[in-house]
Amino acid sequence: MRRPVVLRLYAALATMAVAAATGVVLSMPEASAATGSATGYATQNGGTTGGAGGQTVRATTGTAIHAALCGRAGSSTPITIEVEGAINHGNTSKVSGDSCNTADGVIELKQISNVTLIGIGSGAVFDQLGIHIRESSNIIIQNVTVRNVKKSGSPTSNGGDAIGMESDVRNVWVDHTTLEASGGESEGFDGLFDMKDNTQYVTLSYSILRNSGRGGLVGSSETELSNGFITYHHNLYENIDSRTPLLRGGIAHIYNNYYVKLNESGINSRAGARAKVDNNYFKDSKDVLGTFYTDAAGYWQVSGNTFDNVTWSSPGSENNPAGPNPQSNTTVSIPYSYSPDAGSCVPSIVTQTAGANKGLQVSNGNCSPTTPTTPTPDPTTPTPEPTQPSGTNLSIGAGSDGSGKASGTSFGNVRDGDMSTYWSPAGSTGSISIKWDSATAVSMINIREASGSAGSIGSWRVINGDTGAVLTSGSGAGVITFPRTSLNKITFEITSSTGTPKVAEYETYAG
């Protein structure tokens, strides 16, 4: 599936190539960090809150995302990871730790819980790099673009899925994302949004899925029926050959989506699946609902849908289109409340709200865009941290050690009160410690970079040198706070950097 997508992409790709060659910068609106609240089936089974209540860190590389996961106290410690910039194979490496299970060449959310991954600022683009959720729960992915993930050719990632979930996954909310490919299976791509092997309670909302042979599936075979309770709402499916989605067993709620140019088939309910399909808008498409490519029947309940220039094929032994006059053949009870827009306004409201970098606007239920109901402060304008903590700097008079240091630098330079001297690691990463002869209570450190190196420090961890426990993690130098801890040694570990990091002062405070 095959050529239709590729042929229609040539003009768009040519335009993009010209823009790249001339150095044209295409501006995007700055994103708000308001996450709103989960909707649909993601609100069931205890709900989906992601990293709410935990620490917020920033990442500009895939390795930094992995480092943030691995720097948590445990695999279920809540964390929100704010992402900005291009995440690709060149900056995404495996990071090890007790609270993570990561891999090269893919963003791996594996055997973890309570995580929010959100694009901020000028946008987050996962370029040819998929997001893989496995054996995990309570995950939010919001305001990111994932594009051109391949299962064959080079480079490959995540089996060709933009976002893929498998193996006992629960409670995932994917919202305001843009998932796109540049062709079908013959061009090396697979699904944009796939779920299999016991994945349940998932919502995909206000997202764009386009230019792909396959939109996504629920269940990998006619006998793999352990998935379900999926909601799809206010999404734009554009220039997709099939699977919008493909449902094998389970229950799905599909409402207020805008489907444009479904080239071969659309919602494919089969193998006993039951779908409530209400208030959607289908345009310039073929066979938008039914059971296709199998004799294992699926079912649907329909209401309020608009069919605009939709064509239907004739029924056959492995082809059972719902149209040309779709009628319900099952009933589906929805356990949560929702306020659907009228089908007639779906093109307008979805076009205004769906996709990354749209300001996280949602519908108010009356066909008008509005801001989420539970906004949080914009991370692009954080509350300023103090430049110099009050109290006694406990590093003065203490000891220090660390990992390999660059030539001409000293561990002691970080505790001498002199900003003109500094410690620098032998490479782009390394650790520096402050230590005392007896247990000392610390709740705050201040990492002060040497003149000319500000901004070099990327991601980091603060570690209890006595026990090895991670006290906190994040990115960028400055004031860092954590629960008051009594210890003999505290370590600041730089896990990523740009340029050469230089720590002029490593101050410690009781708080």
C-alpha cells in the first residue's frame, strides 16, 4: 500500500527540498505547556496523569530523554520531560539505570510508569525515530511530531511505527501530535499508531496522521484479541491508504475525526471488534467503514456521520463495506462522559486544533477552539530561580573528588570561592563530588559555570555519594533543590553537554 501516497507526495517534497536548499526557516507558533486532562478511555482504569506531581526536566536529545528516565529514583517515580529540537539517531543512545530500560535508535518507554513527554518552545521533532511503549502504564505523549520512521531501508527504528505500543500496556494518552510518513510498506514504512499484545485504555486525540500506507492497528493478528478500550477523537487522517484504524477484537470509540483521502479503506472492524463511530466527517475517500480483507466479521454502531464524496466497493467474501447507506449492527456502551461536536463542523474544528504546535487548543463541544481546562505555567517563561542562595556555602572547607579531569583543572577549584578557576571533565561527561568527614545535611546545590561556558552543561544527576541513590535530575546549571538529605558525599554527574563543561563553583547549602 503502496503507490497512491507516494505519488501525491512528490510536489510537497519538492517544495520542502527547495526551502531546505535556500535556507528558508519555517516558523512555528510557540507551544504552551498546558497539558489539560486525559479524555476518552484513557480516563478509565484509574485514569492517566503521566508525570503529574513529579519533577520537570528538559531534553534536546534522545540520549537526554533516556538519561532523564534513568535518573529517577525508581521506574515509577513521576517525571515530565519537556523536549525541544530534533531528536534523531545521531543523538539517541542507550542509557543504563535501575529505573529504565532503553535502547539505541528508538525512544524506549519500557517497563516504566508515570511519564509525560511533551514538546515545548519551537517544537519537538522525532526524525526517523519511533517512540516505543512496552510493559508500561500511565504515559502521556503530547505536542510532538514523529516522522518517517522506517522498518526497512536506512535508518530503521521501532519496526517502522511512529508510535508503537505492545506487551501489557495500560493507560496511554497521546494528544496533539503529528505522525507522518512518506509512503507505504514498499517504501519502508509501517503504521503510524499501532497497539498490540494486551494494550488497553488508550486515547488518541487532536492529532494528525498523514501520508502513510497504514494509519494504525489494534491487534497484530486475527487471534491476538487482547487489546481494546481505545478512543480516537478530533484527529485528522489525511492521504492514508488503510487502517484508520484496523481493529481486531476489542472496543473502540471513534468520534469527531476528519478523514480526507482514504485511498483504499478506512475504519476496518474485524475479528469481533465493536466500534462506536459517531459524528465523524469522511471526504474524498473509499470504503471508509466496514470489514475488509478477511471473512472474520467486525461490528459498528453509527450515528451523526457525514459522507462527502465517498465511494463504496461491492460486497465479497472478504469485503463487507458498511455503505453506501451505513447502518448499525451492534451497540456499544461508553462509560465516560463526552460532548461531541456536530459532524458538519468537524472539518473546521479539527483543522484548527489537531496536530503539534497548535497551542494545545481543544474543542469546547460547540465547534469552537478553546484552551485546555487545566492549564499549567508556560515552561518558556519559568519562575526565575535565585542566582545566589542564602545561607552558608558548605563546600568551603570541605573536600572534593570526581571522575577524570581535563588537563590543567582541579577538583578543588569548585570549592575555593574563586570564579576564575574551574574543574572540567576529561570528556563531555563526568562527575564532581563534595565530601565531608561527618554526615552533613544538604537540600540545595548551586552549580556555577565558568565565564564563557554558560549553557554547556546539558543533562545531569545529583547522587547521594554514600548510597548511590539519585536525589534529583534535570538539565542546565544553576540552583538545584531536593529533599533534605544527611550524607558524607554528594555528587553532581554531568550526563550530556554541548561544548566543554566548566564548573567554577559547586556550592552546597543546608537550606
